[in-house]
Amino acid sequence: MAIENNPEEEFDTVFSLNDSLQLSSHSEQDCGKARIFKIIVIGDSNVGKTCLTYRFCGGTFLKNPEATIGVDFRERTVELDGERIKLQIWDTAGQERFRKSMVEHYYRSVHAIIFVYDVTNLPSFESIPEWIEECSKHSVGPLVPRIIVGNKCDLREHRQVPASAAHCLADSYNFPLFETSAKDPAEKEHVDAIFLTLAYRLKSHKPLRLKQLSESCVRQLRDQREQETTSCQC
Ligand SMILES: Nc1nc2c(ncn2[C@@H]2O[C@H](COP(=O)(O)OP(=O)(O)OP(=O)(O)O)[C@@H](O)[C@H]2O)c(=O)[nH]1
Ligand SMILES: [Mg+2]
């Protein structure tokens, strides 16, 4: 898979862990037992998808991001009710020319989707139904949780999308709506809440202990072979 990362994002290697975050500080070994969920972040170019995902995984506002090419991966492991959940965030490209070869990969085996628009950019809000339609075209099932996020709320004087219109759209799809800012440090927990809302939803209905599953398969095969050997000797 051809994947290009933003060179300014030093922790942005494929599925990198950010050890400075309290919630992400488990070792790889510990994470072996975590359930893994793939979350894609979709929306027009420049709405702040990269900054939102960076805020959630890196804890800070990314200054001077470049347009995403293909996809950037970020990751954060959280602990919910004593269970480790690894969120693999796919920060997708908004520009058509940077995403067209990747679209199939975005939607394959996705567990949850975040649609982002910019509250200061009406066309980015008007595009949301098209992004939702694209998901349906790629056979994303109705049980895959979706959230709509209006970003850049810190730019109060430039707002073009009234909260009422956004609620109306979100209600029409029955998706939760969050309005927030990747830039405003006071919104940090609100950004976390977007991803944690999905994590809770996924935790309650997706058994995906990949490593445990494979370990148990190996164990079963070994037991089976031992039994066969024993019965041959008899
Ligand atoms: N004021 C403000 N600016 C923001 C916020 N989030 C992102 N930006 C700015 O918006 C611009 C685009 O941000 P990105 O995160 O790169 O946008 P993107 O959606 O990833 O764009 P593509 O990768 O091209 O799809 C940058 O100049 C950011 O600094 C925010 O919450 N508030
Ligand atoms: Mg981006």
C-alpha cells in the first residue's frame, strides 16, 4: 500500500505509539491484548482532519500541517472500564487527487467513521451528505458508528454554519454531532470525547481480540496434534 506521511509529524510513523500520553503509555506487549479498532476521518480538504487527529493522538495543536497525501496513520491506546482499546486512526486526504488511489483501503474493514466539516466554511458542511454517500457506496454497514464533527469553533466571528443547521443534518442521519476546535487548548477534552464516544460504542459490540484469537487457534491446533500423536501410539 503506497502511504505517504507528513514529514513534520515526527511521531507519525505507521501505527506509532506516543509514549508521552498517559492513556497511550502501554508497552507493545501490553497492547497485545488490546482490541483494535480502525477509525477513518473523512471530509473536505482543509477542514482540520489532520489537526484533530494530531490533537487526540499527540495532545497538541499541529502548526503548519501540509495537505495529507493518501493517508496518515495515528494511534492511541485507551483504557475503558479496565479494558485496553487500541484506536487506529486513519487521517485521510481531502483532496481528490491525493485520495483517489486510496479510497478502497480507507473503507476496508472500517469500524467507525468521523465526518469533519469546518464551521467557517459552508461548502465543507454542504459536502457532508456526499461523504456519507461515498461510505454507502463502499458498502459500509449501517451498524458502523458514525459521528459528524464541526471543527474550528474558535473562529467565532467567521462562523458560516449555524449550530442549528448542523444539528438538523446530524439528526436527519441519526448521527451524534460535536462542534469543537483542534486549535483551542480548552477543547482538548472535547476532542478526546469524540474518539472516546466511538471507543465506548465499539467496545460494547465488537469482539476483536486478534492476538488472543490467533494464540487460541495455535493452542487448539497444538492440542489437536498432541492428541493425534497420542492416539497413533496406542
Ligand atoms: N483556527 C483553527 N484552525 C484550524 C483548526 N484545525 C485546523 N486548522 C487549520 O486549518 C488548516 C487545515 O488543517 P488540516 O488539519 O491540515 O486540514 P485537513 O482536513 O487535514 O486537510 P487535507 O489533509 O488537505 O484533507 C491548517 O491551516 C490548520 O492550522 C482549528 O480548530 N481552528
Ligand atoms: Mg490532512
